[in-house]
Amino acid sequence: MNCKTFIIALLAFVTGTAAALADESVTNITGAKKVTITEINHKLVASVETENETMVFVQPIHLYFSTSSIITGEGLSLFRSPKNRKSSTSWGLTSGGLGFGFCNALNSPGNAGIEMGKSFELSWLNIMGIEATNVYGNKFSLGIGINWRNYRTTLGNCFSIDHGHVTVAPYPDGAEPRLSRIKIFSLQFPLLYRQQFPFGLSKNKMSLTFGPIFNFNTHASVLTAWRENGKKYERKANDVNARPFTIDLFASLHALDFCSFYVRYSPYRALTGRYPLNFNQLSAGLLFLM
């Protein structure tokens, strides 16, 4: 018997019993271990088991059940899920988190001249992912995405490659600097938890998302461009000593309907080797379609 039928049966039993006992004394039962309500041949039978005895109450009543039903309650608790209750977690696919931000090279040497306002990050947090949502709207997700960081120097020096290691060097004599940058492309796997709040600044409620992002840095390059004698020159190298695997600590705040604010930081150095030019990656910006 389902919950609705149980309530109807219990109300009917209590109503009928109350009418029958209107002129009789009331029986109080303390310390009941098990209560069984059975409907047989239009009679409602309640059996109450205590430590020392079992009491049975019978009440004729007209009920309309197709079959006899038994309802048993033992040790009911607010913190125990019913045996037949459906799962409180739903699973689904997710995609989104198109991001644009600015990145900074923390702990880089001063002559590197990497400025956060001129170095940028493009990302797609989840090209495809799987997420689990509980009854409170909170989510766990694991996905796959891409990230592209571009670090640019602006102090008149340029990035150069020395046996795969990135160094800082002056431009060629007589050259007019155009740009010099380090690019790191990553395949990323974000493992995130999203906590929803019961309030918000807009129609949607605010939420906080945080967790680690595992990065496989599949490509890195250095590009330097300049003008000399009225001609444009470029020098590019792909054999950069980028660390192949890093982890970012990620957090985003969803406060507006159309975007979220995010920040991500990596405790790992972006490059390998003992050359002076190395740094930790820090970025911040906006995420859309979250």
C-alpha cells in the first residue's frame, strides 16, 4: 500500500475507533515497537507490539481496496530513506562555460615584463561532461574542455628558446619590437562541485562552483615578431619546455543570469627546468552559458 492509501486507512481506523470508544476510556500505549494495520473482509485490524505484550484492535469499516493490504512501521526516522523511495540524485549531460579572462605569470622575473592586462585566456570549460544533481539543486560534474593561455611581454625584451627552455633576451639590433608571447594550450578535465544559495541578485539563484581542473598541456610555443628596415620578421618555436601535467584550483560565482565570475590558480610552475623564466599561472574573467 502506498503512502496515500496508508493515510486514508489510518484516518478511517482512527475515526471509526473514536466513534466506537466515545463512551469508553482511552487506552494510552507507550513504547510501541511495531504497529501493523491490516484490512481483511472490510475490517481494519491494528496490532501494536510492545516489550511485554501484543494488543489487537478490530474495527469494522467500509473500505474499497481491491486486495487486502498490510502496512508495517518499524523504527521510523526522519534521517532514514524509505526502502522504496526513488533515488534523490539525477544524472545528465552538460556543456558550457565559454570563458574569456586575463592571465598573469606569478613569480616570473621582472625582466620578463608579462602584464596581466595584455595577456589573455580563452577557454571552454565543459565541451561535454556528466553531472549529478541532488534534490537541493547542488551538482557534481566531470567534463572535458580546452584552455588557451597567451602570455605577452611589453618591456621591450622578447622571449627566446635555448635548447627548449624559454629565456628573456633583447630584440636584434636595429629591430622595432612588435610582440613576443608564450602560448600554452591545454586539454582540461574539470571536477567541480556547485553549491546553490537560497537567494540571488536576479531571477536565478546565486551559486558557487569550485574544484580542481586537471590539465594536459598538449602544446606550447613562443612567437616573436619585429620590424627591421621596413620589413616584418617573425620567429616561432614549438619545442617549449612546458610542464605536461598541471592542476588548477578553480572557483566561480554565478551572480548574474548571463555570466559567472571565475578565478583559477595553479600551484604548479608552467615550465620545466631551472632557467630563470618560470611562473605560476593565475587567471580571472567571465564565463558564459554556465
